[in-house]
Amino acid sequence: MHDIRLIRENPEGFDTALARRGVAHQSAAILGVDTARRDVATRMQEAQARRNEASKAIGMAMAKGDKDAAEALKAEVAELKTALPALEEDERRLTAELNAALAQWPNLPAADVPEGEDEASNVEVSRWGTLRSFEFQPKEHADLGPPLGLDFETGALIAGARFTFLRGQMARLHRALAQFMLDKQTGENGYTECNPPLMVKDEAAFGTGQLPKFAEDLFKTTDGRWLIPTAEVSLTNSVLGQILPDAALPLRMTALTPCFRSEAGAAGRDTRGFIRQHQFEKVELVSITRPEDSDAEHERMTEAAESILQALGLPYRKMLLCAGDMGFTARKTYDLEVWLPGQGAFREISSCSNCGDFQARRMNARYRPEGGAEGKRGGTEFVHTLNGSGLAVGRTLVAVLENYQQGDGTVDVPEVLKPWMGGVTRLTPLG
């Protein structure tokens, strides 16, 4: 959600920043609605004040015996009472129209976000790890995985395309990865483990930016709730409508949850294999911070995600996304792309975003700075919110399979995962 005051103060700056996201010239339309709403609000307040003033004057006129004046004042009050409901309805309608206008456009990119329309303009910030040299032709996970328990056929039989059934050691490896990630984020990186709802109400999905724009990419239950596409929705909305004490910040939360995505906006992409599923698991990272701390928190969160890849020995690169490739709510995003030797390409495995106060405005999530905030509404400020993957479990499984595969079709278990594998050190074909 955008701040209408900033648009009033600098409409040209708003348009310039939004144009970097591929959206042109919106300030005039927004300010038109804002002007109409403020005009109606002023007329409504003036009418209410005059009604109250005239009501008091009736008693004074009656006390003086001036019946004519009293009757005239009564007529005026009656007229104002008749006019006020229409003004109030206009004010509600225009407020809703203004909020809808402010909510439909993406967040403004930070100043250091590179220009560009798509992933071709993303900037590589760094690389980590050494690409393994294979003495054989490495396979893609979709070919390597089925003999080891990555069962695409049964998943499709039960639930349709983009669902997978994991068996035996493959299921154990998936669980080990998830537990390792969660334990590392809580034990070493300072995140508090949470177990949030997997279904949320409209206001929660709106708060983190999924609604109304991306409804088609979500699954909806028969009673009107939404299955979460990521635990970001539940974790971030844990501060919905709250005023937090300064001492409570930063809040750092993590959760391992199933995630559900209809992927309507990604039709035809990555239909083969385990990369893009309708149901998958992810360890999500969410931070709620003071505004002045969010940039540093963004770097910290990204490092927390990187620490998983480094511990697993998986080569990756860190990308700064251009303005046109960022998600709707982000003001700045780093993507971590892991090396997949079977594909011979880097593929996204984590996305860490600083959303500034964009989601907080939608959720009305604020905090009270130490000693109050002079000039702020009620002595409060909007918090900043951040979210990231630490990591997507299925994509990490894919990376482990492709990077640790052997020429005989087996897959070595990374050393760091062995405590979670119950003695299994190598995945071998089932049966």
C-alpha cells in the first residue's frame, strides 16, 4: 500500500519510481480521487459542525422566546440531517476507491535497485563454491530421481500434474533437509520457530499482497479461506493490526510449512520434474523491524539463507533483481540461484525481499518508538517487513541429487545431513 501523503508531496517522483516497475503515470488519477474524497470529507465535517451548532442555537432561541428563529434553525437541522447520509456514503465510497487505487500498484523500488524489465537485467553480486567436475555425464533430477523414490507417476495419479510422491530414502532425505534447515535457522541464525495456520482469511492474504491481484495463483477452500502460498502470509500477518513496543523489535520468525500454489501465472514453466509443484515445503524467514534497521536486516536474512547452501556445499550465485523482475510487494530483492549440473544452469532456490512499509500499511502494523515519535499518528510508525526462503526444501533436494550424484545412479548424502538420516549415507535405487 502506498502512502498518499508522499504522492501528494511528490507526484512526479512517484510516477518516475513506478515507471521503473513498468507502470506509467498513476499519480494524477490517484490524486483526483484523493481530492474528491477530501472535498467531500470537508463538506461533511462542515455540515456536522453546523448541525451541532444549530442544534444548540435552537435551545437558546427557545429560551429567548424567539419561536421564528427556533423554527428556522429546526428546518436547517432537518435539512442537514437529510444531506449528511449522502455525504457520508460519498466519503465511504471515495475512501474505498482511493484505497483500491493505492493497493493495486506494486511497491516502489529502492534507489540501488538496477533498471530493467526482466531477469536479463538482474545483476550478479557474488558467487560461492566450486562447480564439480564430473567423470560422467550428470543427469537431471527428473531422470536420476525416479529409481531412488522420486515418484512422479503416482503423484500425478493421485492428485494430477505437478504433484509428486516421495518414497523410502528420498522421503527421508526430504525430511532431513527440512529439519536441518529449521534447526540451523533457529539454533544459529536467531529465528524463533513458529507453527502457523495453513489457511488464512481475505485480510491476511491482502495484507501481504496476494489479494486482490494474484487470486488466480492461490487455492481457495469451500468456506472462503485461502491456502497459504508460503508461510510469509501467516508469519507476517502475526502483527496484523497491532502496535508493537519498540523493545519487541526486531521480530525474527521461521516456519516449516507446506505451501500451495495454483501457478496460474506460470503455466507451461518447469512442468517436468520437482522444480515447480502445486504443493511443496519451505522453511520461511520473516523479520519485522524498525524502518532504519530494515536494510541491514535484509543483508542478514540473505546471509542466513546462504548459510544453508554453504553448509550443504552447494555452489550458488547471489543476484540483485532489477526493478522489473521483483515481486509485487518488494522494494529490493536478492535471489540465490543454486548450480544444477544436470541442467548446466543456475536456478532460483531462495528469494529474500525487503518490503519496507508496503505490507505494514496494508496490515496497519505499527510500533511505538522509544519515547514516542513526534509528529507521527498516535506516536507510532509503520514497521518494515522482510521475507525470504531459508530454503525451499524441494528445490534443495533437487540440488543435492544433481550435485551429489554418482556414475552408478546412487547419490551421496551431504556430510552435514547425516545426523538426520538415521545411518543412511547414500541413496540407492529402490528394490
